Amino acid sequence: MRIVILNTHSVLNPGDSAVVLAELQVLKERYADLALTITSRTPGLDREFYGPLGVNVLPAIIPAPSLYDGWRRKLGMTLVNLASLRAKKRLREEIRRSDLIISSGGGYFYSNKKHLPGLTFRQNVAHIGLARRFGKPLIFFPQSFGPLASRTARKSMLRSVSGKNVIKVFAREEASYELVRSLLRPEDAAAKLDLCPDVAFLLRGSKGPASQALLPDLPRPRLLVTLRHWDYPEAGGKDEKKRKEEEYLRSCAEVCRRFFERWKGSVMVFPQVKGPGNFEDDRPVSKAFWERIGGLVPDGHRHFLDEPRVLPPQDVLAAISQADLVLATRAHSAIMALVSGVPVVSVSYQPKGMGTLRLMGLERFGTGIAEIDPQKVGGMVDEILSHPTAVREEIRRNLDVVRKTVRVKLEAALELAD
């Protein structure tokens, strides 16, 4: 069975790796003789990680300049990518020879540009276009769609999800489901579109050998915090964007201060994603936040949880499992916390964060990145830490249901593809 998974991101993002590993797990269980190729934005790094698992890794067919810093490097690397005709021919040939194409789970089909979508969005739809060109059966594994700020982006997305070769489109939360439903004809939506939680909920396996240096012995309860830089597309200009990010960091710091004063616990700041590109790198915003909480949480009660190596999802699970609660801006921080049975408060920068909680019946533990109320979030923290056993049992029950739902729906879609 020759399968190509399109639009995976990078092992620099452990959330994306968690999705890919879960997808690989599903496919290997179904197909005894599997030949798998994936596309990646950092093919060299990803090849080192996935190669030993028997996965062929190829670069994307259209460059994404946002991966690089500075306009000279953006221009230079874009030209290098455009000139790499051999790699593009290899991907084209893999798609032509494939039995099935899968659009990888994740959150990459969005464009906040009001006129023409950026090259990253075009990169993703170009891959889907190749599958359509060769008439290959295509399944969109559970993923987010939107926002789509321009007519061009909406038309491109419609073309991507409505082809005759599209077997199933799985939206991983209600907002994405409604967006795709608004694009499709009613009969196509009824036949092809379905709501299905993130495939990373199926992730399993032994947790990685996280070192003691990575996980020091800190007083409990332990609050693990993941943050990210965001561009607040609704903001009017640079000054407003900067103000919104400042308010986001201030509010999260106030949550940590309140947590320490009330519970005398520890705060672990975890830059989960290391790239690619500055916009996706959590380390700068995490370091700024670390300095901010220096006067709010004592040294013996806080830790900056980072190291130079790229952490695989198993090590992320190991780190998260040592926490009693996660304050998660990264959507897959929340998912991997729930997979580990650890309660989470989600700070959503897109609908996928709150949508994930809603599918788990835990939407009361969510807030938006632009409207964090430290007192309200503090109340969520208090509820979780006051009733930890009850909340963890709720997570366990709901996780069992979600996992069964994901497995049944993916199996049914793969059955259609066979």
C-alpha cells in the first residue's frame, strides 16, 4: 500500500510530530505492507527522525519563505527551493504512483491576508492540487480550516475539498466543520464532511527518557505553561499587536502569581516549539515570560524547561506527565496533556483550542488569547486543583470516548479508500 501524507510541518514542532506518529500508528495497524512518504518543511531534520521508522521524507513543492529569517535569506532559500527540480519530480512521482493520499492532520489551512493568500497557504493547496490532478483518492485527516480572509483563499479551499477524488474531509472542531460546510454544496457536505477529534488523541507508547536535568524535583502542585508568539490578525496595526501580546503575557503572569500565592506550587515554563522560523519559535516569548515571573514566583518554585535538542513527542509526554496542571496556548500542549491524563486550561489563539476542549466536554476550562481574565482563569485553576481526582476521572472517561470515535471514523474512511 503506497500512501503519501501531504503537508506535515516539522519535527521542530512536537505537536506536529505527535500527529504524524499517530497517523503512522493507524496506517501500520491497517496495512501490513506499507510504503509511506510524507512532505515536510524541514526535510533534513525530519528524515533523521522518521527515516528509522521506514518513512520517506520529501520537501514541499512550493517554498514557504516564512521559514527563514531576514529578507536576504528568505529570497535566497526560496530561489534554492524553486531550483530543486529533482526533489519536486520525486514528490510528483510518489503522488502519481500512490494508492492513497492523506492530507495530514493539523492546523495549516488558514490565511489571514485580506487579498492574496501567502505562499505557505499556496504550498498546502498546491499539494492537494497534485493529488486532484492525478485523480488519487484523498482523505483529509482531522484538521482545522480557516480563517480564510480572502475570496481567493475560499475558492482555493473549495477546490481542494470538493474534488471527485475526495473521499472524506474530517474537521477536528465545530468552527472548521461549519466553515467547510459553508463552502460545499449540501449534498457534498452530507456525503464527505464529518466532525472528528484530532488524531493525536490516539498517540500511545512509552514515554521518552526525559533526563533529570529536564525535570527537576519541584514542589507540588506543578503548573506547566506553554506560550507562543501570535500576530493578532484582528488588531489594527503594530502598536495594537504589541499591546495585545503584552496583555497576554501580563495576564498569564498574573495567573502564575495567583497560583503560587494560593497553592504554593511550582511553575514550569516550556517552549514546546522551536520553529521553523521566528514566528513559530516559542523560545523568545517564553524567555520574556520567564523574566516577567521572576519577581512573582521564587527561584525554588520555577523552572525553564528547555534544552538544545529537538524533543520527540514521547519526551513532551514525559515532561507534561510530571505536571498537575497545564496552562496551554499551544493546541497540542493541551491534547498531549489530556492524553497524559493531566488537566488543562487552554488559551486559544484560533477556534481549534476551544473546539478541542468542547469535543472532550471540557470547554469550561478554556479562554481566548485576546480576552484572558486572570481572575476567571484563576478560578479554573482552583476548580481543577480543588478536585483533581474528579477532573482526572472526567478526562479519562472522555478520552476513552474520543479515542474510540477517532479510530472508528478513520477506519471507516480508509475502508472506503480500499
